[in-house]
Amino acid sequence: QDLMKSGAVQRGWLGVEIQPVNSDIAESLGLKSDKGALVSSAQDDGPGKKAGITAGDVITQVDGKDVASPKELARLIGAYQPGKSVDVTVWRDGKN
């Protein structure tokens, strides 16, 4: 719809590189399941890094919605307009 209306599509952006959480990673981090998106790095100019997200964090929720996988995280974040603030829950050091 945006493309037809304005000729461009804008999507939310967190500015982190992510990978899946497998059972071995989940166990090593103390997670109860292999859901979420493991942050492998945060881009220096990205909003995620400015918010304090760092490599090794697992993003588990966005605005209270569970993140099942990296693909799900990309879908959730991409649905927001750029500049919109969202609450992101991360698993770090054995706690949310």
C-alpha cells in the first residue's frame, strides 16, 4: 500500500545482527526454550545499540509480543514506522 501511495516503503529498524537460538545456546544461557533472537552484534549507528542492546543478548519480546525466531523479530520490528519507540525485552546474564 505504501509503495503504491508514496512510491516508497519505510520499515522499522533495530540495527542488530541476529541469529537463531538453538537448544545448545538456550541451555548455555539459562533460557527455558530455544525461542528468541540471539544478537551477534549491534551496529554502532543503530537504535538498538543506543538503547543498550549488546552482542550476546537474546531478544525475547517486542512490545509484549513473544519473539519466536529471528524471522519473527524482523517481521515485528519491520511493521513499526521508523522513529517509533518500542519496548524490547532481552535475556542477559540469566534474567530478563
